Amino acid sequence: MSHHHQRRLDRALYHLESLEEELEAWRKENPYQTWSEPDDFDSTKKLLWVEVLKPPPAADLSVIIGDCIHNLRSALDNLAFELALAYKGAPLPSDIEGKAGFPTLPAENPAKLDNMLKGIHPDAKAIIEGLQPYNRWKRATNDPLWQLNKLAVEDKHRLPHITLVVNRNLSFWVPAGFNADEIEPIFGPIEDRAPIARYPAFDETGTEVDMNLTPAVSIGFGQRAPKQLRGMPVTDRLRHIHSYIIEKVIRPLVVPFLD
């Protein structure tokens, strides 16, 4: 049996794969260039710069991202509704049908939790309560479900804001006499151009270094995203949220209470 929440997750994955395909097509157009120049603040260092020659289609990508976020969040609410149907049977009473949903609460709120989970098996309710971000204490805002909920709220009002970033890995060729550990990546948003790495201007023999670094430029969450997500590569985080839902939410709830 194919549940609605699974169809939502499948659709979210479809949008995520579409996003990755669009980004890969953009990268194949050689849309940016890199070069090195001395660091004005430290004569012993050089900076590697990147300049964007052709920005990605931000408006189109934001629509795809919004569709992915919407389906991820809807999968949770669909699951809560299906759990109520499995426990109470159809048709659901109006006070359950109109309020059933999957809470993602940063602070403990028993009344809201009970209201949204009314009609769900007590054991399933206990699992969902254990998944609430408020259980992470001061790290609630790092919780994938909290982040998804914040992104979904933003998406209801406007397209997700994105910015260019360098993925948190750089491939490079290291010349002889040079220690790769001395390369310092610089992570942050890229408007038109920005430094992305700092490294010693001279190797251990005193020879000037000309480093060939290849950045993996991608898109990250922009300034309207939760602070913990700003600058984080979009595809990486959405894949993590998708996997988290499957591993931590779907598996503990579906087999015992729906299958």
C-alpha cells in the first residue's frame, strides 16, 4: 500500500534530484573563474578568489527548492493524519480531522502537542513527542525538523532566498615542499566575487607558490533562512532532512502503526 506521506517524500526527492541536475548543467557552462593574488593584510599569504561570470537561474531554482520543502513538510502532516485514521478509523471526528498534524515545537507546549496528535495511538504519540526539537535543549535550532518547519513557513510567503557558496570541500594540486594543512578555506556567500581560500605565498624552500584550487561552487541558503542554515549548501541540507525523516520518523512509526 502506498501512503500519501510516501508519495510526498518521493516527490520531494524528485525535486531534489531536479535541483542537482540544474546545478550540474550550470557548472558545465564554466560559469566562474578563479585566480590568486597577494593578501593585502599579510605579505606571507596569498588569496584564491572566485568570480561568477554567469549566475545560476536563482528564480527557477528557488521554485524547485520551495517545492521540495513543501513536500517534505507535507509528508509529516500526511503521516500524522494517516496515524489518526489507523487508530480511530474513518471517518475521523471533526475535532481530530481538522487539527491532525505533525508538530515541530522548539519549546515544550503540551496543549498544542495534544491538540495536533489527538486521536493518535499513545505509543505513536510518545515517539513523535520524543522527536520534538525542544528535547534538544539549547540545540533545538539545529534539529532537522525545526529547520524544515522554519523553511516551510518562509516558503508559504515567498520563494526561498539563495546565495552562491563554495561547498565545504576543495580539490587541489599541492606542489612539492608545501603542506596541504596550511590551506585555509574561506566559507561565505559569494555575490559577484569573493576570496575562498588563503595559503602561504612561499613554500619551505622560499619558492613562490602558485596554487591550483578547484572550488565546487553551489547554492546556499540566503539571509532569510534560519541563522543556522545561512550559507549552508541547499542540496546537502535538504538531503540530510529527507534522510532524517525516513530514518528517525518514518521507520519508527510506519511499521508498528500503519503497515
